[in-house]
Amino acid sequence: MQNKRRPLSLACATALVSMAMTAPQSHAALELEPLVAKTGPASTVPVAIQNARWHMNDSDINTLTFRSMETLFTTRKVPHSGQVTPLTYAEHPLDFTYNFRGKTYTPEQFLDRTYTNAMMIIKDGKVVYENYLNHSKPDTHFMGWSMTKSLTSLMVGAAVEKGLIKSLDQDITDYVTELKGSAYEGVTIRQVLQMRSGVDYEESYDFDSPGIAPRNHIMALVKNVVRFADAAKEVKRKYKPGEVFAYKTIDTAVLGLLIEKVSNGDTIAGFMTKNIWEPLGAEADGFFIMDGEPGVGREFNGAGFNAVMRDYARVGLMMLNKGKLNGKQILPTSWIEESTRPAGDEKEPVDYGYQWWTVSHTPAYSAIGLQGQFIFVDPSTNTIVVKLSYFPIEDTEEVATIESFAFFEAASKWKPE
């Protein structure tokens, strides 16, 4: 039996209207984060999305945001096609321990201690361990953050192999002509690859007193009102090119401009598809986040690539096999060796090659991304570890990174039996 709704009496309706007008407001209009609002011009990106981008690295939500970037940004696909490179499995319990700061831990403890979303270990070409945590799955696309720099290095290697770049010792403005007259004039491609451009772009994100890097982050990535690489036209020179290593994403953005210039009008995603992703035999599409809408934005090639873990592992296998995978020589052996050779004096625990971090005084090297993304490769033991994480942004001492490398070293020495 249905209840029939009685019509409101005039007195009742008047009372309800009066209550609505006099009751205290229970909510306010959505407001843009104050620092975002005062930085640069207004944006057409919805306020809710700008606020979400502003908070995407926060430790209470990054386990989710780091694997859902397509919900926050315009993206550009790097499609997979053709035969998928098979992965061989010989799974084995992780029956080893590792030491960190005077204590011994198990791999199971490591997963939670270092905020792991997914991890894979490959020994002698076989997957011995694969695990997905926090509701992630094999088809989850994980943000690589600055592992994207290492992928950009692969694209530069492909361009060199094809003769599109004549020499790494050419001035980069020979190709990226819009940077003539900027601090990049007189800087070689090799110096940019090694993060020794000498330009004044401090990779510090102190938003309380923002310099050019945090301002560029807000304007290009949060608000999409400028293109990230445009900051290369504004930076000043701080050091003589080639003399001082200083890690900075703007150098990688300039390498992205280089790839666009030498590829006859192709996009970074298009060039990567043809020269890296399809030859690699990836099993899933990858994608770049963009710093603007279609027709305006560019791929954020300094830190914006997303892929499934197995395809990051295929990158590691290709590197371990000196540019070869599934019977195909994707990149020259000489490029793999050169790009993973330290450019510095190895006084610190890690050094830098061509957009790859090298483990000092060992053959090991790694792609490393913000807040715990790794493709670790140790040729001396035929070991690859892919770890995708959600380190807390408050970990300014990088304790989780240091512990991760302690685990990688133990995993590398481990011999499954």
C-alpha cells in the first residue's frame, strides 16, 4: 500500500522558508588552496581538481593517487602493440633477511616498513617474486615519477642510434633553437643528460618561500597555465656547464624538447611508442600526464610516466641484457653501458649517469622516482627489483630510500635454492 503525500499547508510552507533563511549555513563554497590561488594567473581547471593535484603527494592519500593519475590529469597514451615479451616465472619464498641500522628484518616486514604498493624480484631472467598490495593489481598503472627521467634517457639513446642526433657533445640549442640566448646556450646534450647544465633551478619544493621550481610545479602541473619546459627560457646560469652536478627536472624537460625537435614533429609519447614501448613488447599501454589540455599541453617527461609493474620490469630486463629483449636489440649495448656509467667521483653512496642513478663502486644502478619508485638493476648478480611505493612526503631524511637500498643489496646477494 502506497502512502499518499499530503500537500503542504500555506502556514507550513511559510515556516520552512523562514527556517531556511534564518538557519546558520552548514557549508561554504569550495575554495582554492590559498598558495595555489596567489601563484600565477587563474586557471580553467576545476577548483576541486586543482586542490586534489595540490595534495596528491600527501601521505594519507598517495597510496591511491600514485595509481590513479588518469583521474587527475589529461593524459597521452603510449600504446602497446604486437607480440608481448613473455615473463618467465620461478616463484620462490623470500627466505633471506636484510640489515638496517643495526637490526635484522624479513622481506615481509620490509613491505610495510617502506610503504610498498607492489614489488617484483627477477633473478637470472626469471620472476621469483611478484606481489600487489593495498588493492593494487597486475593491470594497475603506477606513477613512475622521476623514473620517467631514465625512460627519457632511453629515448635520447634511440635518437642517437637513428642518427637524429649527431653527437652528444653538440650544443643542445643547435636543435632546440628557441633556447638560444638562454642559460642553455653553450650547454651540450651530454651535460644535460648528466644534470650538469649549470642552470640555476634548485630542485627544492619549499612552498612557504617558493622559488622557480615550486612556482613551475604550481603553474604547469596544478593549474596548467604554462608549459613546464617553458621555464628553461627564464633560468639563469649558476655554474659553468659540465662542472657541477645538480639534480633538476628542468634538464629532463629540455631533453623532451630535444626529442620533439629531432623526431620530425612527433610527440614524446609517439616517439617512445615507436622506439621503446612497442619494441619492448609491453603488455599494456603506458601514459604520460600532460601539463595542459589536448592541443596545448605537453607530456611531463621529467616525472609523469605511468605503467603496469610488469612493463617496468621489462625495462629492467632490457637494461640488464644490454639493450636486448626477446631477441631484439632495442638500444645499442654501448648506450646502455654509457648511460649507466657514473659521471662523478663516486664520493657519495650514489652517483649519476645519463638520467640513471648509479650505486657507487658497484655495477648496480637504478631508476628512482619520488616517494619510493624504483627499477633497481644489478648486473653482477643478474638481479632486478621493481618497487612501487607511497613513501610519506614527511620523510625528508629519506630513511625509507636508504632502507630500500639495504633490502636491494640483500635481494641481490640472495640465491634462491
